[in-house]
Amino acid sequence: MDKPKSQHITKFETKVNRVEREALNGHKGVTVWFTGLSASGKSTIAVLVDQMLAARGARSYVLDGDNIRHGLNRDLGFSPADRAENIRRIGEVARLFTQAGIINLTAFISPYREDRDRNRSIQDPGDFVEVFVDSPLEVCERRDPRGLYRLAREGKIPEFTGISAPYEPPLHPDLVLYTDRESEEESAATLVAYLEEHGYLWGGAARGKERAAAGKRASGR
Amino acid sequence: MDKPKSQHITKFETKVNRVEREALNGHKGVTVWFTGLSASGKSTIAVLVDQMLAARGARSYVLDGDNIRHGLNRDLGFSPADRAENIRRIGEVARLFTQAGIINLTAFISPYREDRDRNRSIQDPGDFVEVFVDSPLEVCERRDPRGLYRLAREGKIPEFTGISAPYEPPLHPDLVLYTDRESEEESAATLVAYLEEHGYLWGGAARGKERAAAGKRASGR
């Protein structure tokens, strides 16, 4: 990595380390980076996984267009440079969540390999799980839940991924979800199983539910 | 707030809401925004509070120069515009951590009222606790653990807060810590007591320790 512009900044070790946080949480911190066409199912699956993880007491959070484009990246448009910066910043925020021990799920088209690979490269090995939500363009376009493909075909949205801008599928994704052949619930379950099998998640559902109940009692809510 | 440049982005409700996350955690998500001169004790207190919170099973995370300036904001320098953008982005990341139910502690000089007030304004009422780490310039300059004040006096660091650039103390901070009169440990304890008294933290230390022990057993670490 090139050096940051900042000078006179001392490396500062936070004394609560990741192993402690992860032991407390019952799971590792990890970025689950979804990539795929618009309407392929990224956000829906991310939210379903978030729910499943919360139900078992895991700490998770979804980063998506809503909480990023209206906030951190509200100054960015859709020029090539701004798109790259958009994905770069999301990758950096994802890294912070991972360091904080959170299972963070990012739901962005992120069409360029270079941008995704850079976001993997800033994290420690194993901390970045690339999930390719693979659904053919014609299926996504048929779904078109927000009418974006129609607008893109009419030329009303320029540089729309799959129509007037390229999508570069991952060459070596950690997991592929075929959302044209299975339900979003099935895809979500596949992903949670992947996290268990690869040692990101341990502990059982029962403890999570007990914790949630204990928290509700204590808070009086 | 002005409208974001982004178009065609639908508001997307993540289905795990904050009340559920907070019940699970035994505390609210909140941004604890430290402000004060260089060497006033911000980072040290933030790390101590982080440790105290982790020991009782709370989810916390420190955002500081290390993990922000070397990552998310590595493209920013120290021009007035870049300094403002630095603090803006940190405020947005802090908001995301708050929404994720994490007690996030930000340790930055953040010398301008306008920048801090904007970061408060993007969060819900009560979600932003401004902590003024109040230590006189002469005390901070005498400490000078990294020799920055000396370099600033020698003109080797331009626009250094307190020497060649202004510091605007908060007009209505939520909490003031007088680090020239008490130890950093005392200040940290004062802050944790504040979080308890104001309903940000509930539940006891015992449960947190039990959880940590359970997590360690399950993970085999």
C-alpha cells in the first residue's frame, strides 16, 4: 500500500484485542462481501443472514446503499472515479467493523474486480469472504423490482451495470449463490452454513436466545 | 441536510432493529465523541473505557488516528477542507457503529464546533455524547509525549491546534473531564459512570464475564 498523506500519526494499539472480542461474541469478525447484478438478491440475502445471525446472538450489520450513499458517501456521484472511491470507502468501513469483531455484510453491485480485490487486500487473510450472487442478466431484468433496468434500457440511467456498463464476475469467489435456482432463504442458509463450516461462527442458537431474553429483561423493554 | 448526489437508491429497512440489537448487547449503541487538545488524554481514556466496557461484556470500539488516517481517510491531508472532510467521514462511520448497537469512542482533536455539531446533527437525539477532555495548553505542551508541540513551535508542523490553529471548546458538552486534575483512570471511570447513569449501559459485569468465558470455551482459545 502507498503511504498515507498524513504525517506525525503514531500507531496506537487498542488494548482490547480481536481475540478477546471474538471470544465474547462467539464468532469472528469478518466481511461478507456480496457482489452481483442489480436485483440479483444481494440485499435481501444480506438482511436474511443478518436476521439469522441476530437470532443466534451473533453481532452482525448490513452495509448497503441506504446507510452508505445517504451518509458517508453522499458527496460521491457515479463517475468512474467516484464509483471507485465509493467501493474503497466501503471496504475501509468493512475493515473497521471486522476489527471490531462484527460480521459485516456489504450489499453493493461492486462490478469491478480491481475494486473488490483491493478491499480484500487491506484485510488480514480470511477476513474477507467474497460471495458472488450469480443470477443471469435476463432473470434480474425480468424481476426489476424498482424499474431500474427499464430506465436503463430507456437511457434514463447512464452506465448501468449489465446494460451500459460492464460487470466483472469474480474469478475465485469464496462462495457462489445461484439465486435463479434457489430461494433467497435457501441462499441465506447456505451462507450461514459456510460461515459455520469455515470456523467464523461457533456456539449454538440457544445461548443467543438466552442472551437476548436476558437483555430484554434487564432493559425493561 | 442537502440531498445526496446519488439517484435511484431506495431506502432499505434492515429487519434487525436497534432495539433488538441493544437488548442482545445489554447496552445502547452510542457515539462517545471526545474532543480536546493533542496530548489532553483522549486516546488513553478511550482505550481505558474500551477495556472497562469489554470486561463487562459490552460491545465497544475505538476510532482513532491510527485506524482512520491510515485507512478510510488516507487520501486526506491537512488543508482546511480535508480536515473538515476527515471529521465528517468519522462522524458518518460513528453513526454506522451506533446503528449497529456498538458503543463507539472517537478520539480526535476535532477543534471546530461546526464539525462536531454537524456530526451530532446526523444522529438521533441522545446518540451522540460529546466529551470535552479539558486540559490547559501548557499542561498538554509540557506532556508532549510525541514531541509534536516542540515541532509545532519550531514551525515544522503547520496549523497545529493550540499553537498555530484555533481550538474551539464545546459550548455545551455532555461531559467534561479535567485531565490536569485527575488521572486518566479516574476520567475513564467518570465516563463509564455517566453512561450508566444516563441509561446507555445496563446489566452487570458478572454476565459479561460469563459470556466471555463461555465464548472462550466454545472457541477452544
